Amino acid sequence: MNTMNGGVEMGIVQVERDAVYEPADVAEMFGLAEKSVKRLVYEGRLKARKLGRQMVFLGADILDLPEWEPRAKPKAKRSRKSG
């Protein structure tokens, strides 16, 4: 849903195009752990910037993300029976 001031509501969080967000904010938006958000950045799937020593996200980059699905969880390994 677009708002009159250039933002978009994502679930219960409104994302402003010209705002700066921390990893915890983005994690809440996507329902992920903060560690998962950082992993997506390191994998190149999510764009982040550095502000000093801190990782931050621009609202415009968040709003311009294509829709994506989280990777499937790896299957549990079967234990081998010895004997």
C-alpha cells in the first residue's frame, strides 16, 4: 500500500523511500533473524551500505527489491547404522 509521503507499508512496518534502516529493522520487516539478513547481504541477495562501521539499508533499496523466496532449509542427514 502506497502512502502519500512516498512510503510503503510492509506488514505492520511502513518503509520510507528516503529513510535509513538497521539490520534489526529489516529483519523485522521480512520476519527473519538479524543474522539471516546479514547473510543475505554477504551472499549478494540484499543490498546494504556502510555508515561508518555500521551496516545500513536505504528504504529505496528495500522497496526496489524483487520478490524472493528464502532458500529451502537443508534436509537433515540420516544417521548411518553401524554393524
